[in-house]
Amino acid sequence: MRITQPALTQRIQAIERELGVDLLTRSARGVRLTQAGEALLPYARRMVRSEDQALSELADIAAGCAGRLRIAYLLHGDVGLQGRIVAQFRRCYPVVELETSAAQSRMNLDLLCNGGVDVAFVELPADVPEGIALQSIGRCYPLMLALPLNHRLAKLDRVPVEALRGVPLLLSPPSENPAMSTAFKRWLTRHTSNVNVVAEEPADQAVETIATSDGAAAVVSWWRASTGAGSVAFKPLTPAPLVELSLAHRSDDPNPLLRNLLTAVDEIRASTMGGADADGELLSDL
């Protein structure tokens, strides 16, 4: 026990005084438990086991192997890549409790700032508040053009952005990501000088709207385009307007679970194929 015999005796006597009973019978032949000592013994053993379990769990939490992590997925982002990152983390830390949600970039950043989540997937450009750090995932994706099948531009494999001059456009609402909305409109104006935005609608509603229109087009995420729609043609633009997928977290968050998730991101990034389109322009650079 790494203490002297007198010190041990003093501790036992202090416990006996606190409980008001003798726990040990002392004689020349040795020391034996009293009836009260025998009754207390199983409780003492359970207390020791509970302490060991508590210390073990605390050690796991300190090492980032246990506890709870709240993750916000990005709607209409690369659902597959986000899922791979979280699945990798689950495999490495199966006892960690994961609480997930999904929203647009702006709402995810608001949740992060308000303490509603610990980490959030976002698309850049975005208005990143002070105190929020970004971990690059190393993937960029083009915004795509959604067209009615009978649209004159639907016959092209890639649509030159200059061809959108004057074309009625449906864009995503600025409330979803004000910085991206501003950057894309600036990019579009630079290439066409005549931007004709007729409505701002969420991606799903925009696709449904143009499916029955005569000459309008919508700009949607690469992921929304990959899900397809039978009555709509999805075409890449050239040059392609690119957005970046990133992971946001509070810069002062000491949570070791967060550190381990960021490690999983690094591992996925190293093994992920793809990246920025060679013919693309990053909207976050504007």
C-alpha cells in the first residue's frame, strides 16, 4: 500500500470513528474483521470497482476515446464524403456517442457559435465568425447549371458562362450562405455583365420550377445535380465556379474527441481522389 503501518492504523481508526463501529478485532494472533467489518466489505469492494471504472472512463475521455460529439452535416454538400469521415471516426472510436444534425452552412455556423454542435461541415466561401477555425477537407466542387431539356443550352456538353448573359436564372436564397451568394453573383457579373436573376429558391424547388419553364435555368450544387431529375439536364459551366468543403470548429475547444475527428479528416483527405477542377475558379478567392 506504500504507507507505513502506523499511518494505516490511523486511517482505519478514523473510519471507525466516522462510522461509529469497530471494523477490526486486534489480538496477538492478528487482525480479523468484526461483524460490522464483514458487512461493510462487499460495499467497499463495489466502491473500489466503481472508482476503477470511473478512472478508466475519465482516462478514455481524456484520450478522446469516449464521450459525446455533436456533428452538423451540410445539406446538399458531398454527403458521401461527409459520411466517410464520420464512418471512419465511428470505426476508430466505437464507444463515442455521436449526435448528428443537418443544415445549410450559415445555420451550421450559427449552431457552432451558440454551442449547439461541436463541429460542422460548411461550404466556402462563408461568413466565418471570429473564434471559428476551419479544417480543410481538400475537396472542391463546381456549381452546376440545371436546364429544361428543351433549353437551347441543354445540347452543350459544357456551357460557357458567357452564354448565360441575359438568361433568366434561379439562384439559392442568400440566407443559406450570404457570402457564397455574394461571391457567385460577383463572379457571374464579371463573366457576363448582364445577370438576370428572376427568383431565389432552394435547390429542390428551383429544379422543380425550371422543369416546366421555357427558358429559365437554375444554379445548384454539384451534389444536387448528381441526384438527377428526369425532366432536367444538369450541365457543367466553363470556367467552373468552385466551392470548398470544410470542417468548422471552435478554435478554443479543448475536446480531445474533436482532435481525433480532425485526424480522421486528414486520413480521409490523404486517400480521397479528386480536387479542384483544372478549368475552375474558386469563389472563395473572389
